[in-house]
Amino acid sequence: MTLQYPRRQQQLQTLVQKLGLSEQAPIQWHLLDLALTHPTVSATANYEQLEFVGDAVVRLATAVFLLETSPELPVGEFAALRSVLVSDRILAQLAASYRLDRYLLVSDSALKDKLGQESRLADAFEAVLAALYLSTHTLELVRPCLDHHFRQLVTEILSDPARQNYKAALQEWSQARYKTLPEYRVIQAEQTHDNSQRFIAEVWLRNERLGQGSGRSIKAAEQAAAQVAFTMVREQLL
């Protein structure tokens, strides 16, 4: 089934080609169109429900990929790897690599919210994966969009002692050494035009500041601060 709007149909066919899928793939185009419709465009016909399904789809696809490609890893490593691969940061990166923003229907007011761009892209990408899954009720159309990215990312993550989750790594270190947890103190940075470093976080342990970082969100700022701190304490241990 094709859409009744030829221009939109052509746009989505171009995206499907970028995703590495065949033009003959059994795609439900109305679902793909819905997956790329932001709630600011329509309060009822938008990607929110598909994004809910897509969250589970991407976790399943990631788990199957890891089991097939790295069966020697313990389940704890699987969990650590998957938590990074399904994060908003990585999903937004994958969405950007496919230029998903070109196909996302979104209001001008939402576009002005630069700080929300990462979550918009991640949510839309999850919705797209859900549309592809629901088109066949298998991972047949989903895996080609993810696997080649995941191969490179898994190599990068495994080479990082913190598995790119610096808050968790720092917490594990502090608990093992001092039986206590780090404390994060967050402030809002001075606002400037298109400020991509909106928040500043400091991480403290036993009344000592171990690191400082900034980011678009509180979570990103805390991760940046934890990375500085974990790198410092790790160098002291080497």
C-alpha cells in the first residue's frame, strides 16, 4: 500500500534506500509516515505509540545481535553494552547518520528547541524501527539498519574500561574503595544563543571535587563530569 501523497511517498522511499532496504521490502508506508510525525504536528496521529513499541524492538534487536556476534561475553557485559547501544545518545547518532531530520514532520516551535533535538531524533528512530518491525512482525527489516553500526560501536565500547558509562564505573569504584557513592552538584549555565552546554555538573566524593563537565542535559553534564573523574582516578591506579 502506498500513501495518497506522491511527494511524501517519494520521500519515504528515499529514506528506505538510505536505511539499506530494498524498494520491494514489505513496508507498511502509513506506519512509516506515522513514525516520522512529531506530536507537535498532530496530537493524535503521531509517533508516540510507535516509539513505545520501538523501545522494545531496539532492545530485542540489540540483544540478538550481541548474542550472535559476541557469544563469549558474560551476561553482565551484554547488559553494559546494550545500555549504551540503546541510549538516546547513540540512537540519535544513528538517526543523524540517516539524516532522519529531513523526513521528520515537526512544527517550527519544536525545531527552535535545540536542546530537545537529541531526544526527538532518538524517539523518531525508535518509532521507525517499530514501523519496520510491525511491517513483517520480525527483525528482518530492523537488523540491516542497526547491525553495521553496532559492529563498530561494540569494538569502541569494549576498548573503553568504563564501557562509556562513566557514572556507573565511578560509582563501582567509589563503592569498592570507600563504601560510599559520589555526589553530583548541577547548576544551569549562563544562557547564550543555541547553548549546547546548558548544564554544568560537579562530582564530589568525601568532600573532594573529582571532576566537572557540561552538557545539553543534566544527565549529559553528570556523565561528562564522571568521565573526567573516572579518567583521573584510573590514571592514579595505573
